[in-house]
Amino acid sequence: MSLLRAGRFPAFVAALALGVGTFTPVPARAQESVPNREEAVVRALDRGAHPLLTTEPDHETRDLRALGRMIGETPVVGLGEATHGTHQFFAFKHRVFEYLVKEKGFTTFMLELNWGTGLRLNEYVLRGKGDPAAIMRQEFQQNYRLFANEDYLRLIKWIRHYNVTHPKQRPLQFMGDDVYFTNIVIFKEIFRYVRERGRADLIPKLKALYDGLIPTTDLNTWERWYDAKPMAERQQVQRQAWKALQIVRSLRQGAPRRAAEWAEQQANVAYWIAKTHAAEDFSGPRDEAMALNTVWWYRYMKSKVLLSAHNAHVGYLGEEPGHTFKRQGTWLREILGPGYVAIGASFYKGTFTALDEDTGYIRRFTVGPPPPINAEQVLNRVRYPKYYVDMRTVDEPARSWLREEHQVRYITAVYSPTAVEENNIMQPLGLTYSILYELRDTTPSNLIPGIPLGPGH
């Protein structure tokens, strides 16, 4: 969830994105004949675009074969969204995951969702434990309420159905990589391991070190209470969580390797939760933690991962001037190199669900065509109403045009129709993602029953 604004990219990441040396951003140039150049760009995009028959799941997938070739053998794929409340973005992620499961051997859908909540939902898709809608109503809080929608509930139920009907195949998993909220499940896993190691005597000490991190209330109440603590206290808990992690690591000798790695990861997540809430700007540690959690899951589970998040969290580059930290996609590209591929999302016009910046209420907003200077104006001139394009290989002059900075839409969980500047950013699309999918018209996502629409938590 893009809870805060994003920032600009470091140059070395651009080099990674291109596989070449140092990158200097190319400004939007004053061309001798802009209309003529744009016509050539559109013609090149038209040649390279692959039309989508639909964004809906449960359809045949011949139109996704080119996407499969673009992804190749990449084991971690980031699939973005241009808003947190568009039905077609969420439906397309479901459809792509189905394709990757059946054609590429992917087994994990990783959402921009809290780690502990992911553990609970994973118990459902693996063993049928719990009610996914009830878990969503309970744990998808604050801005995450936008993810408590019918599309994700359908996806979660599809994964469960797949596991039940394919008992001899490797089970699919649904997980979260975020660290904004704590969760009692994390600490239960830690304490279970400590008991199994015959060191139940350490549990009181660990509980003391995790002072305040172990929730005794609902997540919203916990977050308000914990973040109201003085910064010095939260930083002290961060140091204590690090000590707790070292205690858990000290129990590794003689322990089953997989059990030790699992418990240490839970303790590591607890540390990153503490670190995120002890930072002046939580965005930096949060994005780093999400990337590290995704990489750990991929390596520990030996599972190909489709990572779902806002464009801001999957791209190789940041977005805004003054950016001082790396985004999740930047970290993933740095750690995994070509083992990570980012797919960005774009749309021309439509309706979406978001939190009203002025009232705090969840409601629907409709936007028409973007400003004339936006890249979407050119992307929309491609003949297909829904398509995707490999920006690494598209013909010139489109490839160069995509690597230049252009204004593009930037809509996160919170929206204000009057904040035009906040709803658009300058971005080189071809350096931020490898692949782009563009939708001409979109409709809003629908929240599941029981999700509060009003302000507060």
C-alpha cells in the first residue's frame, strides 16, 4: 500500500534496468516536430503491442503467451497497479497468476499485505483453516481496506480450490510481505520454536524484549497506541527486538535447519516491524523489509513468486525529487538482478475506489483523460483498448521515448480530485519497468461486505 509518496531513482538502478553502464535521464526534448515524432512512436508501439482479450480470469490464455515469453524463466515477477481500487488491475493479477501457475510453475502470490495476515490466509489456502472473508474484515485495516475486495477474495478462494483439486501437485500459497502491522501469529511461531528447542525458560525474556510489539488489541488500536509512544521508546524496542532475534538465532545449533530458518525469519519480521515504527519516515525500512521478505520466501520455499503491489513498490526506480531511500522494486533488482522483472500498469480513464483525502471516507472517483502532456495520451493512441508491450525490445523511436521522462498518473490509496500535481509524476516508464500494460477504460473494485467505509480505523 503506497501509504506515503514515492521518490526519485538512483542512477545505478537505472543501469541495472538496462543492463548497461551509468544512466543519465533524458529530459523530454523539444523536438523539431513533436507531432511527427509522436506519430512515429505510436506506430512503433502499435507494432510491438500485444492485445489483451480480457483482464478477467478463467479464460483461455493464448493472448498471454507473448507475456510468458517476455517473462522467460524469471522467478520473481512484480505486477503493478496504477490505483489501489481498480477492478481490472486486480482481476488481471488473478488471470496472470493462473497463467504463471499453469505455464511457468509459479506457486506463490505475494501481496503488499502484512506478513502475519499472510500467514493466516496461507493457512486457509493450504489447509482450509479459517474464513478468508472474516480474516480480511479483521485484519485489512486502514488503507489496506482497499484490498478487502471481491477480486482478492475470489483469488484466495481460487487458490484454495486449486490446492484441493490438485492434491498431487505442489500447493499454491498466498502470502504478504509487509511490516506495517504486527500480528500475534508471528510471536506464536517464535515461542513454539523456543519451546521445541527445550528453552521455554527464555520466553519471559523474549516477551519483555518484545515490549509493546505483541498485540493484545485489534491492529488499529495497537498501531495508534504504539506510534503514540515517544520516538526514544520505539527505538529502544527496536534494539530489544534485535536482541530477541539474536537469542532465536542462538538456538540454531542442533535444530532442524528448516525449523530454525522459519523461526529466525519470524523474529526478523518482528525486528523490521519495530524498525519501521521507529523511523521518522517509515517508507524506507518498510520497502526494504518487503523486498527482503519476498526474497527470503522465494529462496526458503524455492517458489516462483508473483509479487502484487502498487506501481511505486514494484518499479526499479523511485518517483519523486527528494527521494532518499530505495523502493522495494529497487531492492529486488539489486538483490536478484535479472531474476526480478517489473510489469507496470497504466490507464487512460475510468472509475476507481479510494480514500477521500478530505473526509477519510472510502468512495468512488471518476477521472477522464489525463492532461495533454501525459504519456497516457500517446499510449492510448495504440489501436488496442487493452494491451501490453515489452519496453526493452519495442522498436524505435518508441523505445527511446519510453526511456525519457514524461508525466504519468500517480494515484495511491488516498485521492483528492483537486490535487492535480499530487496525482501525476514525472517518470521514465521504460527504465522503471520492463513491461507495461495499458487499459483504455476501467471500473472500480468492490469491497466485500462489512468493510467500514468511514474515516478512522
